[in-house]
Amino acid sequence: MGAALALALVGCGTMMPGGNTTGGTTGADLAGAAEGPDGPGVSDDSVKVVFVAVDLDAVKKITGFNTASVGDQEAQVQALEDWVNDHGGIGGRKLDAVFRLYDGVKDTPAAEEQLCNQITQDDKAFAVVMTGQFQTNARPCYADRQTLVLDASLYAMSTDYFDQYSPYLWTASFPEYDAFVRAYVKVLTEQAFFDGKDSVGLVAADSPVNRKTIENLAVPLLKDAGVEPEVAWIDTTDTATLFEGLTQGAITFRSKKVDRVMFLGGSRLAALFATAAATQGYEAKYAISSYDNPTYFINNKSKVPPGFTDGMVGIGIHPPQDVPDDDLPFPSGKAETACLKIYSDAGITFESRESARVALPYCDAARLLKLGADGMADGASFNAAAWAQSVDAHGSSFQTASGFGNALGDGGRAASGAYRVLKYDEAKGHFVYEGPEVPFDDE
């Protein structure tokens, strides 16, 4: 079984950091590009947008991991297309939504290049709403071909990364990575996670963006918090390097008596590390975040070493994979309620917020596409730069249905603008939120 499949199946979804690129369009360049021709997939009366889905129910059967079914994703995309077109379309044009099912079991750089070719050359799409694409060549491929990317997966994207791909790369559901890291370290400090310790184990996916963020941001922040990071870099290229790295990390932490561990770079490393640590008899207290898919530990308790979740604390930015509905009523807030109404009007319902963990980011993407297009001046070119200018002007009114707060407008490219403290409640046997939403810009 390949590493991509292993990662994708730990909770049926994953995040991996992006790679290094150069370029980008900002400032005056953005204004100049906005005056250029219409983008791909744009006609006088329609805009083509491809929604990419992964057959999560199929891959779930391969591993036996328990997770809520995400339902009929193609029907969900159709519901969004109907809603957009019933409410004025995309800047007055009809939304032509195309559904593409991606085989996450066979996720490789070659497979992602092939999918990018199909969407940009065959479909000639204006935009792609991405899930289940985690190779570092995916996003560069779309941006290089001037296709707008609305990333609907938990994927680490820093400000530099967004700038390098401006105006093509966005997320309507998740936060900017550097802001997340700052908040994460701050909360762990405030929650006394490091108290009495002089070191912390940091399990980190090894990629250019994650290395840059950890070396230039996370490590200095941790040192300021009074702990020396012991970094275990994990090569997620394939199954062998993945589990070899996790096992070696557990051995190193044990030998150096490091008993506090946190995870950065996603890839559901926390769940996979649980197995590696158990094989080495290593025990510690662990930090947690939404990037570690907290619901995996609840839905698959028989596969988690006893006591692994005890004392877990961190931050949550994605309720569908953080807490049960009895901890946060479903739906909560105007955006989530509005998205569920779009689906219910089409006869689509969800048994829980977890089962809507794909549908809600899809809805966020459709709503953001419409907001940007509707805010463009009459007669303006319909391209990514013009759309970006509109979101910069009007994005502060957007609210993600998948998380908390808002960080769009005035150059923001990641919609999630706040977090909540996340803890494992041993009495309840699941994770809970503690305290109010905290804006990332408070850091």
C-alpha cells in the first residue's frame, strides 16, 4: 500500500505541505493582469469549474478504518450548481460545474499531472475545487496554466506559498499556515503543555514549505517558549520511508527522554505515530490540532494505544473533524446553516457534521467563487486577477462554513480567521472545545 493511500485513509483525508515555487502576481502586476483577456473556461454565458472528489467510501473499505460516510459528492456538486444558477450565476454567467472522481488509492505525481492535464487542457476549466490531491506538483500545475485553485483540503499553505502562486491559489475553508503555527505554539504555552520540560519532540513532514516554516518560525517560537525542539523529519514519499521515519523518531525521543510531542505538516502523522510509538514502547503526552484528524482517534479507538489521547491539547480550526455534534450543535452559525439549506433544498441531508466534512468546503468554494465574480465591475475581463481584486475588495464579508472567523479581503488568500482551544475530555471520551473563538490576528 503506497504512502499516499496510507495517509489518505487515516481518517479518510489528509494534508501535506506544498513545494517551493517562484513567481506570483501582486500589487500593480495584479491590476495589470486583471485587464487581460478572459480566463480559460469562460464564455459569454458560462464559467466552467471542476470539482474534484475522492471516493472515500471505497478507500475506507480497504483499511477498515471507521469514519462517517460523506455521501453522494456528485449530487452535492449538482446542488451547488443549481443554487448558484438560481441566484444569478457567477457574475451573471451560468456556473458549469463538472464533477471529477480522483482515485486517491493511486495518488502519485504522475497521476496528479494527468488529472491536471485533463482539467486544464480537456475541460479548459476556469477553476478547480480540489480535494484528495496531495503531491507537491498539483497546485503548481494548475497555477502555471492560469487555472484558479480553490483548495478544499487541509493543505499547508503559508503566506509565501500563496504569494508565489498569486492570484491563482486560495482556500475558502482553512487558515494560512504561519498564522496557524503561531496560534498553536501560543496555546500550548498557555495550556502549560511545556511546563517543567526543557525539550519537545516535533514530528514534521519533510517538504520545502514545512521545513521553511518550522526552521524559520516554529523552532524560534518554541525556543522563546523555553523548550528545545527535537525535530523528527518524516519522508512521506512512500510507506517504507514514512514508517521508518516515524519509528526512528520514537526511538530518538525515547533515548533522549523527550515526553512531550507535537506534530506539524499534517499528513495525519499523529495517528500513524501512535502505531510506531507503540512498537517501541514509547509513551508521551501529545499535542493535537485539526490537521491531525482528531475524529480518527475517537472512531478507531481499538486501533489507538491505550492512553495515547490522555491529556491531548491544542487548537481546532475544522469542526467536522474535531468535535461531536453534542459538543457543538449542528448546524452552528449563519454560513453553516446556509450551506446545509442549499443541500436540504436539493433533498440532501447529513447524519452528522463529520459526514459533511467534504460538502461544507465544497459549499465554501462555490460561495466564494460567486462572491468574487458578483463583485467584479460590469464589462470587466473575467480572469483570475480580476476575480482576486474583487475578493480583496469584498472578501471581508465572507464567512467560511467549515471553520471560524474570516481572513479574506485586502490580500488574504485563506478564509479561516480564527481557532478554538481543543482538548481531549477523558470523562466524555472525545475532544471538546474550550473557550471562545480566537482570531489569528490576535497572535
